[in-house]
Amino acid sequence: MNKELDFSQVNWTEFGKATNATLQMLGYSSLFTLLLGLPIGIILFLTARSSSVGARTVYSILAFVVNLLRSVPFIILIIALLPFTKFIVDTQIGVRGMIPPLVIGAAPFFARLVETSLREVDRGVIEAAQSMGASTRQIVFRVILPEALPGLIAGFTITIITLISYTAMSGLVGGGGLGQLAVSYGYNRYETSVMLVALVIIVIMVQIIQMIGDRLVTHFTRK
Amino acid sequence: MITIKNLVKTYGTGTKAMTALKGINLEIAKGEIFGVIGHSGAGKSTLIRCINMLEQPTSGEVVIGKTDMTKLSKNQLQEQRRRIGMIFQHFNLLSSATVYENIAFPLRLVRTPKAEVDRKVKEMLELVGLTEHAKKHPAQLSGGQKQRVGIARALATDPDVLLCDEATSALDPQTTDSILRLLLDINRKLGLTIVLITHEMHVIQSICDKVAVIQGGVIVEEGPVIEVFLKPQQPVTRDFINRESENASALEEAIRSTTAVSARTVKVTFIGDLTYQSILSQTVKETGVDFAILQGTISRIKETPYGQLIVRFEGDSADIVRTLERLTEQRLEVEELGA
Ligand SMILES: Nc1ncnc2c1ncn2[C@@H]1O[C@H](COP(=O)(O)OP(=O)(O)OP(=O)(O)O)[C@@H](O)[C@H]1O
Ligand SMILES: [Mg+2]
């Protein structure tokens, strides 16, 4: 670490590209995490409360898989998923190559957050809907999801932020984006300034997303 | 309208089994306000929740109109439930929806056309007096207003039956009265059958036609409110009534306080128009005995006025006997409480 902090080394065009790549990874992985995690969370919620043996078996299996995926460190998950990733997106590196492991890493996490916020919906309100003749489907879409919306948004915000840290980590294995920039310049070539800039951009992203999330939560909270 | 036959509900199985309802039989007529009263844990909520199958009965029948609720498929049950409104102690409104949307909820479940939803919601808002609050969220309303929304929502689908699970227990006395008046009003206007459960005799006395007293999962007493109220047979029933109107130990002291040689203490009950007539004073004028009122209530059960006085007559014992006979002749109920 004998080099002074010298920002003249920073290649801003490269930073632009890297930021863009990170945002792309983040955008796609967040979207697919939502699309995958939300239904899984709903299924976990519905099957956990059911009295039928079949539903409880589904719950046990699903919960086991979710716990399993959640207990694998992300960096190992990327490596373990390499063949699967190749099969799905036909590459193992770059933005595309990172999306499957990101989604598979984050969706179980998000599914649990969904399950937890759905459980917080007042049982009485669900019963009231039942007493009016609502079907399970109507109860999910017209009662539970709207009532749990603030909690779901808060959970999704946390998930996106977790995904930001995952995308940074994926830089270690050729994931591209700000993480890779920070690793290849900052770590391998001791260009601390590059690492610092990458860090600042990531921190700013986290702050902005948290702020938007908090605003939305406040907006939708009616209690 | 509603017939409940041998209804049994057991929670849990094996050693943890707990039988909350032990063979309930009830007959509730159309247009009637039927109250069920009981202490905490007696099985009131379980009973009312078995009527619309929020709780699956272990055995027995619940027949509404001509439909046995216990034998329906999931879809048939959903359909039947639309004919049965329900309101709750804690209102159970959608906090994410406005008052308007809450009332529209049951209508939208069956894809009612928009114009029809709007017409019906406005009619309901009017009925419960919340027209100005349509755009508010439940969190912005008082408890009484929330219950009005609950009532409007329950009635939006024009049900035949309204089930009320401790609908006024979370409200203050004044608000309770206004909600009870609203229920009575609806019962008259729409000819709706109302089943309500409560632990307050006052609620039963204000609006119910019939009452059943439940204890330990069994109906121990049942009948027209006026009969059960004035002639309670079971200790639990007396307990519910006494708590509100009499103070037993003060009465005992009053009965013992006499020094007269010949005295008899009786409970005199007036029902209906008799309540406001001067029967007692006219009678003692004729017979020449003295009397002291030890305790008394003049009140109403639903619309029927009644009076119940505990009176000690003093004087010649033959005169007292004649007095009691005269009172009975004039259709008062006279019950001797012991000298
Ligand atoms: N879901 C349940 N699982 C197990 N036991 C239950 C359940 N619900 C009620 N019970 C038991 O059944 C009995 C009757 O309960 P219920 O809720 O019907 O009483 P209640 O008369 O409504 O009382 P309260 O006035 O306190 O509401 C109680 O002993 C209660 O512990
Ligand atoms: Mg109860």
C-alpha cells in the first residue's frame, strides 16, 4: 500500500460500464427473485397452516429446500451451480452468468421474508373474508397480499440490498460489474482509489434503495 | 330459519381433546333476534362459528333455511356463506382498504357490476350513517364507526342471517347502545334474523327476543327473554341478572330488618301496561296493610316495560293474605321470599 490515493488512475468510462453491469444484474436478479420468491413464500404460508397431510408434506419439502439453499454460502453456491447456470443461460460469466446463482441465492431468503410478513396479517380479517364466502385464491389476492404489502415491500428492499452485496461478491468469480472492478484493480493491483470509488458507488446504491423502500412502506402503511 | 341439532365440537384429539360444545339443540325463528349468553370459555364463539362453518362441527347438524351447512362442498359452502353476514368483536376490517372498499368487498367477490356495487355501497353507507367517511381508512375511525362499517359490509349482500360475535364488547356503553339500536332497526326494516352472543345481560335485555344461556358447552336455560329474565331457573342465569340489577346481600339485610310481628316479604312482578299503573297503592288502601319497598326495578326488556319490586307487607296476617290475593287477581306475579 505505498501508492498515494490518486484518483487520476480511475478510469471513469470503465466505472460507467461496471455500474451499468451491476445495475443490470441487480435489476434482472431482483425481478426473478420476486417472481420466484413471492409464490414460494405464499405456498409456504398456505401449506404451513393447512390441516391436510398433503399440504404439510409440501411444506416440509419446500421448507427443507429453502433452508438448504439458505445455508450454503453464496460464493459456494455460484460454483456449485456452474453446470446449471451453463444450461440455463449458456454462459457462466458476466451479467448473464450471474443471474441464476443470484436468483437461487436470494429467492429462498425472500420467500421466508414473504412467509413471515403474510403470517403477520390479522387472522380475524382472513376469517371475515372466509365468512363472506371468499375462496382461498380471493383471500390471497384480495386480503393477504394487500394487507401484507408494507411488510412485503420492506422484505423486498432487504432482499435487493442483499443482492447488491452478492453482485459485489460475484466479482471474485468473473461476475463483472463493480465487484470485479474492485477486485481486479483494488485488490490484485493495489489501486486503493479504484476500490474506494467502487465502494462509494455501492454504498450510494444501497442508500437510495433503502430510502425508496422506506418511503413506499410508509406510504402503504395504514395502521 | 336456523335449526341446530345435537351439535358437538371437540378441539384436538387424544389426551389433548377438549369438547367445547356438548350437544347443542336450538331453534331460531325467522326475523328473530336470538341471544346466547355465557361466561368466558362457555363455548359461545365456538357455537356461533359453527353456524357458518368457520369451525367445522365434530358432529350434529346446522340447518339454515333448508340447507344443512355441515354437508356442503367447499364451493356450496362459499355460496351459502354469502347469505349469512357476520360481524366481529374486533371488527376485522381490511386496514389497507377504505370504508367504501371494505363495504364493496363482498360484492366484488362475486363480480358484481360496478354501478351496482356503487349503488349498494352508498345505500349501506346511508343505512349506517357513514356517508361522509367513505374515503377514510379504518385506522381513522372510532370503534363504533368501525363496527358500523362491519355491519354495512355484512349486510351489503342482503343476507338472511346476521351473526354477531361479541359485536359490542370492545365498545363503551354509549356506543354499545347506538350499535344495538342500529341492529334492532335493521332487524325491523329488513326482517333479518340475528344471532348474537355476548356476556352482557344488558345486550340481551335491550334487543333480543329469545335467549339461551350456555355453560360448559351445554344450553342450560332457554326461552323468551322476558321469561328467562324475570324467572331465571338456573344459578348462572340468576348470576347474570343479579350482577346487573340487584345486590343480593343488601337485600338479605333489608329483609331481616323488620320488627313487625306479622310481616311477609314478596317479589311482585309487573309486566307490560301494568307497570305504570298504581295497583299496589290501590290494593293496600283497600286492605289496610302497610308496605315497605326494599328493592325495585322499573325497566324494559326490548319494548316491554316491566317492574320488579321486593315489598314487605306488615299488618294483620289475614289482611296480608288478602292483599296478596288481590295482587294476583290483577295479574301481577307474586312470589314469596320468606318472612
Ligand atoms: N381453536 C381452539 N383450539 C382448542 N381449544 C379451543 C379453541 N377455541 C376454543 N377452544 C376452547 O373451547 C372452549 C370454548 O371456547 P369459546 O371461544 O367458544 O368460548 P367463549 O364462550 O367464546 O369465551 P369468551 O367469552 O372468552 O370469548 C374454551 O375452553 C376454549 O379454550
Ligand atoms: Mg368468544
